[in-house]
Amino acid sequence: ESANEFQSQRDSLSLKLQNSESRNRTLEAHLGELEQRLESSQQEREAFRKSLRSLLELLDGKIFELTELRDTLAKLLEGS
Amino acid sequence: ESANEFQSQRDSLSLKLQNSESRNRTLEAHLGELEQRLESSQQEREAFRKSLRSLLELLDGKIFELTELRDTLAKLLEGS
Amino acid sequence: ESANEFQSQRDSLSLKLQNSESRNRTLEAHLGELEQRLESSQQEREAFRKSLRSLLELLDGKIFELTELRDTLAKLLEGS
Amino acid sequence: ESANEFQSQRDSLSLKLQNSESRNRTLEAHLGELEQRLESSQQEREAFRKSLRSLLELLDGKIFELTELRDTLAKLLEGS
């Protein structure tokens, strides 16, 4: 092949490489963004579940207290 | 420059382009995977919230029924 | 003692007896009234307790249903 | 009438009066007993109702706390 041909191939490859590397940077930025969204979604989810676990404990407490109240009523009914 | 030099530059660029395009494919696969994880995490989250909303309605019902029971007790105490 | 004295004692006793029998009738009427009040008070008390026992059963049901709701919430939190 | 007749009537009335007064004392004792039972039954009833009113207040508190818990769950569901 002639020097001209090699030069033209080199220039064409150089352009393709620039495009490919630009697309790489775009993809990496998008990936970074998605990873951040996944992580913050995971953190929200954990915080949400933590709040729900507190709620579950509160509910346990209320059920326990209603059961005590129920037992008091039962004893009142038996005892007199 | 000589034809040899152009040829050598062309070959080097060709290798770099192959590497860059391979990295592109890897990034795209990873992106696709993350997008799927985000979507399925979103769906789980929606299903979870739907279950919680059902629970909230059930809880509303129980509170309403306890309030009726409380009113019955109050009327029993007033009425006699 | 003279006949007059016996007659006067008889008349005095006759009056006392009338008074005593009148008081007897008053006491018996009062007793009958009290017995009726005790009985109706006993019946009210039984009716009241019967209503309270129904309430206790209703309360048992509500506590059971709240416990089911609590278990559903616990399973939601474990399962996801 | 003869003195004997008056004397015999006096003695008969005297016996009847004794019986009537004895019956009076029996009735008064029974009345006293019933009045005491009514009063102590009234006091038990008041004590019972007082306990039930305390229970009613406790139940009000539990319903209020369950309603707060319900509101917390509703806010968790809205807020995220």
C-alpha cells in the first residue's frame, strides 16, 4: 500500500478512537450516576425499614398493653 | 513521514480502538445490568408499599373497631 | 285484782297489740320492697356483667387481629 | 263480763303481744341485714364502676397511641 493510504487509514482510526473514548466517558458518567442512585436508594430503603422496625416494636408494646388491660377486665369480672 | 511510520501508527491505533470498543461493550453490559436492578428494586419497593398501604387500612379498621368497643363500654357505664 | 283492773289491762294490751301488728305489717312491706330491690339489683348486675363478658370477647378478637397485623408487618420486613 | 273472763282475755292478749313483738324484732333484724347487704352491694358496684372507668381511660390512651402509630406509618408511606 502507499504511504497515502496508510495515512488515510490512520486518520480514520484516530477519529473512530476519539468517538469511542468519548462514548466511554459518557457511559462511565452514566454508570457512576446509576451506582449513586442505587446506593442512595439502598440507604433510603434501610432507613425506611429501620423506621418500620421501630413501628413494629411500638405496635408490640401497644398489643402487650391492650392484653394487660384485657386481663384486668377479666379479673374484675371474675373477682366480683 | 515514511509509509512505515504511517503503517505503524495505523496498527497502534487499531489496537487502541479494539480495546476501547471492548471496554464500551463491558460498560454497556454493566449499565444494562444496573438499570435492570434499579427497575426491579423499584418494583419491589412498589409492591412493598402496596402491602403497607393494605396494612394501614387494616390498622384503621382495627382502631375504628376498638373505638366502637370503647363507646359500648362508656355507654354501659353511663346507662346503669 | 278487781274486774275493772283486768278490763283496763285487757284494753291497754289490745291497743298495744294493734300497734305492734300494724308495725309488723309496715316492716313486712318494707322487707318485701327491699327484697325486690336486691333481686332487681342482682339482675341488673348480671346483665351488666354479661355485657362486659361480650365486650371482653370482642376485645380478645381485636387483640388477636392486631397480632395478625403485627405478624404480617414482621413478615414483610423479614421477607424483603 | 266476769273478772275471770277479763283476766283470761288479758292473759291471751299478753301472749299474742309477746309473739307479735318477737316477730317485730325478727323482722327488724332481717331488715337491718338486708339494708347492710344493699349498702355493701352498692359500694361494691361503685368500686367496680370506678375500676371500669379507669379501664376506659386506659383504653382511650391505647387507642390514641395506636392512632399516633397509624399516623406515623401513613407519613412514612407518603414521605418516601
